[in-house]
Amino acid sequence: MPSLNNVTPEVAVLSQTETSVSLALTIAADLDYFRGHFPDAPILAGVVQLD
């Protein structure tokens, strides 16, 4: 299925060490991931692959 919305989330680094990074993502509600799932209350699946 072709992408209708190719929006990159806003990423903020909360903390970083030699072995880990904690990030906060701000994700647009009209992102393709939400299309067709719970139209009145979009949710992001528990596991999402980030490239």
C-alpha cells in the first residue's frame, strides 16, 4: 500500500549513556500507522519499527 503521509516524528533525546538512549517521540495523529484503527481514538501499536 502506498504511503499517504510520509511524516517524520519529532525526536527528543531524554538521556544518553554509553549503552542506552531514551527518546521522546512526538507523532502526528494523521500518520499512516493510525489509519483504519479506532477512528475516534488513534493509538500507536506497542511495537513500531523505527528506521
